[in-house]
Amino acid sequence: MKTIFKQFFLVFFYSSSAVYAASLKQYPYVSGDILVQIQADRVLSSEKKDLPADNGFVYVQQNMALNFSKNWSAKTQLRLQPNNVLTTRDQNNPERYRTFLSNDRGFALDKTGVLLEELKLNYENDDVRVFAGKFDPTFGTAWRKTKRIGVFASQLTEDYNLREKIGAGVTALLENSSITFNSFVNDKTGLSRSMINDRGPADKDAGIAGNSNLSSYSFSMEGESFLSIKNLYYNFGYRSLGSSNAANRAREQGYVIGSEYLYKVGRNSSIIPFFEFVKINNFSGQRNRDAKYTTIALIGNYSSWTASASIINRNIKSAQDGNKFDGRQMQFSIGYKITDNITVDVSRANVKENGYNGAMFGGNLTYFYKF
């Protein structure tokens, strides 16, 4: 417990120091942001027996940049999260970020760890951004917490977020869009461990997609004013991850397309329809294991209030063994912006997972600070 409080103290200490340095407008200085989220959820009903009802955790994400000059910087991202609830090291489903109807529920502060999500050198000017090191390649947007689709939505769509890779990338910065190309390999170094509670290094011999070599890459494009339509946002993406030469392994290939439209109803109100579709062949590198994710949401904003309804479908089918996994999340949410930095959201969700149906209720309190 003392170690956790010490970690929080260091985070806020360096954040305060960064604000002071940035205000001087002298190089080098530190900039970034920090997101703190406290979540609690409860299983209202479930077909799965003997399921612990209550669950809770603390999630912290800090982005920090040490700016050496106008163009050069070193960037890091740290994640503090429970290793047992939010993970991507499930042996049967290596892409799984969270299992909602899990027996491993509860407020397990002793299992919380700090992940070094990104550590990269970055060069940027008005036209291009080039970076190298450990980073999260871009693929899709529904997993971003800033969407505020609901308490549980990003924890499902995080499945297909490309995370913890080592390599390099380049982004072309256009007037209303950006185009990014990344080349990478899964992080299997000591940087894949976690602090406070060590989850251990990534398995070098797991054979999952992206473990083989730098033949893995992704391409993405996102922006606004698509087809010259104001407030119409879009994203496209493609990923190709190398795999081993074993008989049951194959290169993973994935596609994503998404869009959202900001429709202003009045001065303080708007409606945002959101859509994202993902198709991945040979998911996680297993031959003929294919996946589809579909997210449809309608978000309404009025003054400081936010309300949303969403449906997320996850369909994974393996032709090798005939296993078929259909997951679903239908969610209704309402949120309130207490201050410019603090929001609260609550959600009621019907979920289907691992063949079981269930109903959940959850809420989170989010603090976001930029420096």
C-alpha cells in the first residue's frame, strides 16, 4: 500500500514540476496529461453460477513528454491498472483486455501494477511526425476513453487496440487529417514487465501474432470533414502481423473503418452517431480464427450532461476446432461533467460472454489534467 501511495506522489510531483517548467517556455521542459479513473461495477444477474457480484479498480494513465527543442522530444506513457482485471495475457484469448463475467472479481489493490506502455523518441514539425521506441500503433478509435460511449465500452473494444510494440513509425500531418505507417514487433524485453506488482515478461515463445520479427506493420488514416462534410470524422486502418511458421499459425490481417458525425442541435446541445467495424483474419496468429467487432452508438450532449446508447458485438470463430464465440454488450449510460477536469458516468449493460448472459451496473469517476 505504501508503495502505491509513493507512486502516486511521484506522479503528481513531476506533474507539478512540469507545469512550472512549461510556464517558463524554456527548453527542455516537460508537458503531458494524466487521467485518473476510479471504477466500481456490480453483476445484477448472470447465468454463470457463483460469480462474485462486486468489482472495482483504479486506472491511471499518464502521458509525458520531455521537450528538448521545438521539434525533438522523448515521450512516455504509464498505465496503473490491475493485472488481474485488465490484461492481454489470457492464454486462450491473448487479445482479451477484460473478461466481464469472471470469477476473478473484487477490489484487488494488491494486484495493481504500473505498465510502461510507451517510451519513444519523437521528431515533429508542421508536416511530419517520426518516432521510434516502444509505442502503441494506431488502429481504430472506439477504445479511446474520450469517446465516453459508456463505462464498459472501451474495455471491450480495447481487444483490438495494438499495444506495447517496439519499432518505428511516421505520420504525415495534413490539413484536416493524418496518415500513419508503423513497423513493429511485440515487446518481449524487460520493458514488458510491470512495477509494484510484477506480471513478469512477455512470453517470447507464445507464437502469437507480432512475436516473430519486424515484418509486422499497420497503416491508418483519420481526420475530419470527410468528403468536405463539416463535423464528419472518420478513421480507416489496416494491420498485418507476422506469425511463426507452425502449421496452425498464419499472418494476422485486420481492417477497420469508423465514422462519427457531430450534429449540433442548439447552442449547448449536440447528437453524435458513432460507428466502427473491425474485421481480423487469423486473429492472434491462429490460422482461420477470424473475428468481427461492430460498435454502434448514439451519444447526446446537453450542457454538462451526456447520455448514450450503444451496442457492441464481438464474434470470433475458429475453423480449426469449430469453436465459436459470440459476445455482446448493450449499454445505456448517463454522465455529468462536474468541472472541466472531473466527470462521472454510470451505465446499465446487458452482456453475453463465453456463452453466458448477464446484466451489469457500473460507474466511474474520472479526473483529467493537462499540463
